[in-house]
Amino acid sequence: MTLKIIVISAYALVTLVIGYLGLKKARTFNDYFLGGRTVGPWMTAFTYAAAYFSAVLFIGFAGKIGWGFGLSGLWIAVSNALVGVLGVWWLFGNRIRRMSVELQVSTMPEFLEKRYGSRSLKLLSSVAIFVFLVPYSAAVFIGLAYLFKANFNLSYTLALVFMGLFTAFYLVLGGYKSMTMIDVFFGVIMCAGSAILIGSTLAKGGGLGNLAAGLARLDPKLTAPVGPGGLWPLVSLIFLTSVAPFGMPQLVQKFYAIRDAKAIRRGMVASTFFAALIAGAAYFTGAAARLFLTPENAPGAFAGGRPVFDVLMPEFLANVIPPSLSIIMMLLILAASMSTLAALVLISSSSVAKDLYAGFINPGVSDRRLTLLMRVLGAAFVLLSVILAYFRPASIVSILSLSWGAIGSFFLGPFFWGILSRKVTRFGAFASAILGLGTCLGLSIAGLTPPESGTIGMAVSLAVNPLFSLIR
């Protein structure tokens, strides 16, 4: 316990020092939000992948998907790396960077306004970002709170308040450049931690063959190409988590800030490798946890003999794997989560400060006042997320899936086709955003699971824009 406290304290100190250094450098909105558009390939690669994955992956998805789908959950990791990272960088990376410079835009709503000539679309997209990123951020906080609860015997509420205060203080200080600096440092830890986690799990299970045989004895479907969860639920999870990045504002923003096309080519390879390693470690470990977790050795992970999915991995990391590895895993999850939260806070606060306030209420706002407003709104966003996390309205997977599904359903059609084609129209963009989001939310209300409703909503959004553009 003492060693864990020392390591976490050192992490917090390094993070806050970098945040303070960022405070001295981030004097303008462009510095604070985009790092002056001078971010290199390694920084962008690490910060993209780290913003993609967080406690949501290692705590929520690894627990629920690994437990429910077995080794077939690795299909999600493969798709995330090849489609959600490599595909986005290869197809969109340089296009986004170039168009952001040509149109002089720094946010997704600004791009949609200039691409389609619609201030109304800018307004709607700004509201959608702030509203639907709050649940995503809350899901990250839930995962972190469970992690700290399992490792330090803190109450859930105290762990949540601690993480909320720490996150707000760090993010209000330094902005994007600080985030990329810390991401490179802890990205190395994440890579090393993931490799060690895979190796340790294999060793504990007696090698891949014995581990697979053990899972097969529990249920043969746990080692089948499609696990016990079924084909359609697996496909919906793959589609949701791999295709949504083509329209997720917090991931798209990374390309606004990157230095040049050469940096994108280099960053693409590094980011894909990083994503494959991180996601693969999470889903593999989540599946293997079935062999090691029982109500006897991890009572906190079960209720009435049934697994509590959001608690499985924190208990696994705290009580099953060796203490030295547990510390590394804690840092891995914490580093990934901080990067994700930084990306969410920056994007959500910019949607209000830059897109709503500066775009509609006070267009002549000074750069200094705009940067200050970004910091204030960032703290407010963290507060709202912590409040939602306190009430825990659903599992991490459900909350994240609803958030990603809603954001993807709104933005995927307008942004994807807006980047690739000059033939799509304002009418098509509006229709795809409204019908996509409406489909996603309507199906969720009707009782469809969040991954399924999000997948269908995103498919509708993608299909509607080019079709309706033929009408007007």
C-alpha cells in the first residue's frame, strides 16, 4: 500500500508540474487548445491512442466484454487498431489538417459551419458535443473511482471527488500542449505495462494453450470466433467503437494540431501499433480473468454469485496479479484516462466558449478572455461529469456506448462525407445529423442496447447524407 501511495504521488507531482509549465506557455487560445499547431508525430500518436482508450476500456469493456465474449473480444481490438486508428489516420489525417488550415477552423462545429455554410448546424453541433460528452467523461470517472477504491480501500465517493479535483486542477492549468507532453511520457509506461500484463497473464495461466483450454472447459464458446455474447452484439460493438472515431470531435481535434503531412505519416504507424497493443492487452486480460476471479479471492467483484462487471478488472488488478505489476497497471489506466479526460474537457469547453459564446453571443471577445472562459468551462464540465458518475445510472459499457452512439450518429454523416466529397449538401448534412441521432436515441428508448442503437444510428447517418444530398 505504501509503495502504491508513493508511486501515485510521484505521478500526480509530475502531472501537475507539466501542467504548470503548460500554464506559462499557453497564453493564447491557439496555444491552449491546439498547442500552436506545432505538435509532432510521436506526441500526436500517443495522445490520439491514449484519448481513444481509457479506464472505460480497461475497467468497463475489458470486464464486461471479456467476461461475456471471451477471446472473441479480440476482434474488437483488431478492428479498433486497423479501422479506428489506421483507417482514420490514412484516410482523414492529412485531409483534416489541410482543411483546418485552409478554412481557418479549430473545432468541429466551425468546420461544419464553413463546409456547409450553416450557422444553425454549428449551433446544434456545439450543443450536441457538450451534452453527449458529459456521459462519456462520467464513465471514465466511474472506472477511475472503482480502480482507486480497490487499490486504496477508499470509498467510491471519496475516490470520485479526489479524481475530479485532480483532473480539474491539471486540465485548467496547461491545455493541449501539456496533455501531449504527459502523454508521451506515460505512453511509454502504457506500452510497457500492456506488454507486461499480457506476459504475466500468460505465465499465470500456464501459457496460451493452457489458458485457452481452461476457458474452453468453462464454456467452449469462450474460445470460439464468436463468443457467448452472440454475433450481432459483437458486430455492433466492433462497428460502434471502430467507425465512430471517423466523426468523434475529441479525436479529430488531434489532426488540427499536428505539424505537417510528414508528421501524420510517421504518427500513423506509431499510433496503430500503440492502439493494437493497448486494446489487445485489455480484451485478452478481460477474457482470461474468468480463470482467476472467484467470489472467494475477489468477493468485491461478485454480488449474489454474479459478476459485477465494472468491478471485475479493478479487483483483478488489485488482488490477483502481483503487487509490482498492479502498480504499473494502475499507472497505465490512470495515464490513459487522464488523456481521454483532457481531450473531452478541451472539446466540450471549446464547444461552449469558442463555438457558442464567441460564435453567437460575443464575436469580438478577446483572445485572453476566451482562454480564461475555456478554463472555467473545463472545470464546470468536470463537475457535471463527477455528479453524473456519483449516481452511476448504468454500467460503464452502457454509458460509453450511449455517448459514442449519440455523438457518432450526429457527426458521422456530416463530417465523413464533408471531408471526402464536395457533392454533399447542407440539406443532406442536416438530415443525416438529425435522423442519425433520432434513430439512436429512439431505439435506446425503445429498449435496444446502447451499442446496437448506436450502430444503427451511425449507419443511418452515413447513408442519409449522400442520399438526401441528391434531393437538394
